[in-house]
Amino acid sequence: MNNADQLVHFAWLVPLYGALAALLSLPWALGLVKGQKPPAYAGLVLIGLGFIHSLFALVGTIQNPEPVTLSLRWLTAGDVALDFSLLFTPLTVGMLSLVTGVSFLVQVYSLGYMRDEPGLPRYYGLLNFFTAAMLGLVVSNNLIVTYGCWELMGLCSYLLVGFWFAKPSASAAARKAFMTTRVGDFLLLIGIVVLYVNAGTLDFTALGAWAEEAQLAPGFATLLTLLLFAGPVGKSAQFPLHVWLPDAMEGPTPVSALIHAATMVAAGVFLVVKLEPVIALSPLTMGVIAWTGAITALGAALIATVQNDIKRVLAYSTISQLGYMFMALGVGHPEAAVFHLFTHAFFKAMLFLGSGSVIHGMHEAEHTTHGHLDCQDMQNMGGLFQKMPVTGLTFGVGVLSIAGVFPLAGFWSKDSVLHALSESPSSLGVYSIALITAALTAFYMSRQFLLTFTGKARTPEAGMVHESPMVMSLPLVILMVPSVLAGYLGNLWFAKEELALSVAALSTGAVVIGFTASFLLYVMNLPVIGLQRTFAPVLQALENRLYIDELYERTVVSGLAGIGVTVAWFDKNLVDGFVNLVSAFFLAGSQIFKYVETGKTQFYLLIVITSVVTLGFIVSLSMAGT
């Protein structure tokens, strides 16, 4: 075994780097040891080592792409035998490199963004635990291990979104994220149990072999695969469980970058890729996946066009781009979905960190003016490019990449998805929606750039901002490189085919339309008052996020609250009432019969004689009656 093979076999250590960093932060997070920076530096060192290990292991898997499986018997109970198994392939090891690399840059960036945060040890501990959970999910070859890591990520996201728990909106957003994803997770757990009962295994490699020979009734196959798909719908914020992700912007911006680029939302896509042979058993479910992605992508893109919060625009763009990935999965092209996941991680991390740089600059300017400005509202910005050239340049590259401008990374991966959709005769509607979404993406992302970085400063604070420190700017510059070049590498690894020129032409045309509309509205100030009046109800609906949150508030939330009130009344008045009635009955009886206990023998004899005479009288009457 050469050194490269050894690094692959020892790649199981990579998730442990993050877990160890999280454990090391505990004494500081619990206040047992004073200090803020040691856990941060420990996390940087360990995640950095994990990234280096992952890169060397990736080289080893490329040289020898044969899968490496590590397995340990975990549980045996009668006929049930569960293994703790890990799988290392070029895909999983490549994801290890992606997750550790993005996490490392986010942690470097956090040294500047969170430098004055008193809870820094807790922050870095949770960040590393979050990373470790995602790494465990990536390399797991068993649905039970995957589900365990899946739930750990849910816990970490809850704690990180609600990091500033004293802020009511942050704690509410954390609860919303946790409860919404629980819906999908519960259905996924049911699907895992049903799958095990029928397949007799939960190992992904064995499930792939089982799926090739499985003969399931169409209805049952659809039910099973929809249950398995429900988990990714929640984790990857797809309609109708997408509502948690925009509110999750209440957490620190570096957390948003990690969630959107390389951890939580990517987990849903990755799980569907792993379960692709099983899910393919139901053509109906495949169609549901494609149309779920299409509806989500279009709806999120439409809502993003009217958002003014710089982070919410990016949140809805993530939901929309995840929709692209699910469209590709639904038409049986997981390689295109993984390709877009791969490139999206780089430019979305860069965009979120860039938005954090802008927010950081606005906050510092606000402190100087002692104002009370919404530092995330793009309407309060403008003209920031001159003040923040590094942030502006990297953000602009991210906008061009996510819009799919040739030859940036997003062009290759997005067109790979569109090419996959164009090849499926049954997905013409999905393909059309994907093209419309491409135009909308170019529109709302260029709108975001124009409102934030061009024109004149619209507030005194916007005129006083300055570039972020090197510790925040350097990760942006580093991420800009793969945001430009990753498409070439990914095209060799994932697509492995020539993209159709007609598809590229259509997608480029859609991008041009989106950019042109944005330029006319926000640079040329084209008068559109008449259009605004005509489409006022539509704009209002989009500003209110298509009233989906309100619908859930009035149905699910209010319904559950009503059920809770009813159950509380039943418990208090019927259950407790019955118990209280029984106790009152015996209390009253004891109050009456306590007078019988006199302690006088002659009184007890009188009661016995009276009882015998009465009993004899009753018996004689009954005998006389017969």
C-alpha cells in the first residue's frame, strides 16, 4: 500500500478533526477557562489539517478510483445486524475537501467578523461540530450513520441560527428552522425503517444492488421513495418546507455562508444522490423531485426580485439554485446536480462572506454616526465599490458566476443541468422553468450588485464605509479563484460530455435579458410607474413571500395551537376532573366512616350483631321469594 492509498484508508480521521476541535472548545465555552481566541486557533489548525489530509486523499482516489470501504459491526440483535461503515470514492473525498476548505475559510473570516463577540468559544465549537457532522454524513455508507449525522446538523443549525439567543427574532428563527426540518426528518426516519424491512440492509452499496433486482408494487415504491425524499425537502429548503431558510439569516453571516455553501442545505442533495438507485424505482417520485425543484427554483427567484435585505436575496438565491440541483436529480442526472453543488459552494460562500463584509462596514459607519440604520437594507447603501474595491470585485465575480456568465464556474454547472433537462423528452416544462429562472437569477443578482455597489451613497453611513480587514478580505479573494475556474475541472469530473451549443445559447440569452432589465431599471431609471400600478398585487404578494408563511401561521401554527388548547382543556377538566372526583369520593367516604372508628369494643359488637341480623333478614326474604 503506497502513501496515497494510506491517506485514503485513514480519511476516516477527517471528520474527527472537526469533532476534536469542538471538544477542545468546551472548557472555554463553559467558562471553565478564560480567554476567547484559543478555541478559534485550535479550530483553524485542526480544520486546516483536515483540509490538507482531504486533498492528499483526493489525489490518492484519483490515482486509484476503486472504492475503499471501512466497516465495523455496530449492533447485533437477533436477525438485525447494523454496521458502522464508511465509503471513500472520488466523490466523497472530493466533498471532504470542499467542506473542510470552505469551513476553514469561513473560520478565518470569522476572526475578523466576530472579533468582538463574547461568545467566541461557543461559536467556534458549534462551527466545528457542524463541520464534523457534515463530514460524517459525506463519508457514511450506512443510512443509520447518515441519519445520526443528519440530526446532529439539525441541532447545530438550531444552535447557530439562534446564536444570539437573547434577540427574539434569532430565537424564533432557530425554532422555526428546527421545527420545519423536523417534519421532513420524521418522514425520512419512517422511510428508513420501511426500507430496512424490505431491503434487509441500510448500506448504500448494498441498497444499490438490491434496487437493481427489487420488484416493488408501483404504489408502494412511490410511497417509500417519497418518504425518503421528504428529508431532503426539509434540509435543502425545497417547497413547501423552504420557509425556514430565509429566516435563518438571523444567525451570524459566516454561519449563513457555511449553511448555504457546504453543509446543511447541501446534505439533502447529497443524500438523494446516494439513494438515487432506490429513488429511481419510482418514476412518479422522480417526476415529483423534478417538479419540486422547478417550482422551488421559480418561486424563490420571483421572491428574490423584490427583497431589499442583502442576505435574504442570497438566501432565496440558494433555495432557487438548490431547485436546479433537484431538477437534475429528477431527470436522472445526479452528475449534473453534484457538479452544480460543487461550483455553487464556492461562489455562494464568497457572496455570503461578501455580504458580511458590507454589513460589517455599514455597522462600523453606523457606530461612527451613532445612527439607527438597517445595515442589511440595500436601499441604505449605494456607491460602495469605490469604498470597498476588494469586496465589490469579488462580489461582482460571484454575481456573474451564479448568473451563469461564460466562462465562469456557474456557467458550466448550470448549463450542465439545463443540458440534462433538454435531453429528457418528458421534462420540457421543467426545462422552460429552468430557463425563466436563469433570466430571473441574472436580474435579481445584478439588481443586488447595482443597489449595493454602484451609483451614489444613499445614506451618510454608506459614504463612510471602508474595506474590511485582510483577515476578511483574503478568504474572498481565495474563493474567487474556484468561482472562476472550478467549472473547467468540474466539467471533466462530472459532466464528461460536450454541452449542446443550443442550450448554451438559450441560457446566455436568458442571462442577457435579466442583466438588461436590471440595467434599465436601476441604472437608466426607466419609468415603470404604470407597470408597478398594474402589477401591484403581484409585487405585494412577492414582498410578502407569496403569503406562504402567513398560510402556515393560520393553518399549521394556529391549528396546532388550537389542538394544544383542546388537549389542555381535556386534560384539566376530564382527566384531572375524573381523578379529582375519585379522590373527592373517597375523601367524603372517609369523613363519614371516620365516626365508625370509636375504639369501643361494645360498639364494634353492636355493628357486627346488626350486620348479621340484617344479612339474615335479607337471606330469608330471598328464600321466601323463591
